[in-house]
Amino acid sequence: MVAAVGIVVALVAAGVLVWRGSEFAATSSPTSDDLAAAAAPPTTAPTALREVWRAAGAAPAVAAGDGGAVLGRDPLTGEPRWSYRRDVPLCAVAWAAAVAVFDNGGACSEVVALDGVTGARQAARNSDVGPQVHLVSGGGRLVAGGCSARGVRTWSRPPSTDSSRPPVNPDPGCAHESALTTPHTIVVLERRADEDGDRTTVLDATPDEPEVTTSRILPSDRARLVAADDQRVAVALPDPDRVTVLDARGIEVATHTVRFGPRSRATSLRGVFTWHNGETTTGLSTDDFRPLWTVRDALGPATALAGRVLVPTRTGYTVLAPAGWRVVDEIPVDRGGHGGPVLSATAGPMVLEQRGADLVALR
């Protein structure tokens, strides 16, 4: 069956976008007329956080033929604001201006763009990316790829009826394990059956049809994408643990000692890339990808609020100030025994946590 892969909790301008699985007889799209501006973000970081609301079924999961829905929530109260439901399975959701990809007969082919505030449908098109798909947004575009010979497809942002670009497949015999995007490039981590190591492939995303510019085999089959800009790529490698920086030609230009781990999740914030390895979260400079700080016992990558960087930890949040990257506070959070991964984001004054199958809002 189709796997809903990737982050399916996306912040919208005045709401929170989530998805849940269930069966529907037909498409249903109740919208909201509430165009109120998003709650203003705070000017100072919080010193305490408590749970305000929780929504079940709001995390990445496997859509095992149960159908799918896209649901917009008010970030302050958690109340539903709009929904978009289909009678076919949901493959994935991304972007603040919600883009949903549905499975219609064994392929993730139906792409729908929704207004993130009202839920109104803005555009729709058929754009086959295969039976398994993950979505990555950034740099003004959405990248869809997966374990499929159909390759990597991109859409401009926001998508329209004529904005789909032809699929690009660096190699038809590979699995596209993960991807990162920048304003001008797409970086894909590939796993090819006939090669001993993983491969990083960089595509120029500026032409109508993205073109491969560099492709390099890595000295490990357990590589992780950490960060990327238009000129460089940072890749985590084990044995020994390190982050290797490759330039636009695929040549290694720097190596930094950074602990490897069992998982990989990255975020890009103003002034810092953050990477969670399943055990620690490391901040890397946006200038040269050198490590700036590391938070131990972390549960996920960082988010930002009121000029501070917040890293989810087993006891709550470690708060860092960008000036000198000092730890300025530790905010306790009672997660009721949840010790698994936490994916954090903010909407106005709210800190949103994706914990397993739940979306939890804190304030």
C-alpha cells in the first residue's frame, strides 16, 4: 500500500495543517471564511510551556489503504477550521499553502493545492511520481521523490495547473532515500544496487527540466544528508563519525567531527542549520557548515521562537541565544512519558510538537 512519508504537519499562515486517515465516500471540502491574521509571535522567549491542546493522528504514518484527509486547525485552540477529504488514499502533504498528493490507482498522481488559511482549492493537476513518495519543500519549490523509477519531480511554489516540471531521475535503478532543496539546487541521496556506497547527486533546479550537475559515490552505505546551500552539501558519515562538506563539483573541502547516530532529521533556521542524529542535535554554521554547538539527550532538530533557538530534549527544551550560541535557559515540559522523537515548530506564540501519532500544542 501507499506510504505517507515525510512531515505531514505543516504550519499555515493562520492555522495548523494535519492529516488523518479514514474512508470517505467522495471528495468533501468544507472551507473557512475566517481570514483573521495569525496570532502575533511573542517578543520574548517563554520560560515555561504547558500543553494547550492535542490532536490524534497528526503525525507521519503509513496510509494502509485507509483513505486520507487534510485538516486545517486553529493554532491557538486546536479547533478545526477546514478540511479536504477524498475517497482515495493520501500519499503525503507539504507546504504552508497546503499541497496534498493522493493515490489514484496505485500511483501518487493527483496533486491538489489548498489555501492554507481557508482550505479553498487553488489548483489541481495529475503528476505521477510513483507508488511511494516523500515531499521536501524549500527554496521556493516542492520536491517529490521516492523508491521509484519515475524519478524526482519538482513543482514551483505555489503550484499551479502548469507549474509541474518533468520528472528527473538521476538513475532509474536507485532508491531516492532523502533530499534537500535550496533556491537553485536539489540534493538527492541515492542508494544504487550495484554500488557499495551511497551517492549524492546535485541537480540544477533553475531550468524547466532540472539537470544533474554533479554525482559522487560516498565511502559509506549509511550516509545522511545534513545541510545544503547553492554551493555545498554537508553529509554525515560513520567510521569515523564526521560531517563531510562537498563543493559544487563534488570535491571534499572540509571535514568536521560530529557524532553519527541512528536517525537523521534536519532543519534550516535563520543563521544556523540544525541536525538531529537520533541522540544529539548539532547546530552548523550557514557560512561553512562547521559545528557551532551540540545539545545532548535531544529528541529532534531545533525550532525558533522570539529570537531564540529551542532544542527538544528528554526533559523539555534547551534554549540557545544566537549571540555566541550560549545556553540561556532550560524549559521543562511534561510529555507524559513520551521519550521518542519530537519534531517541533512554532505558530505565533505556540510551540507545536509532533510526538508519534499526536500533534501537541504548547504555550
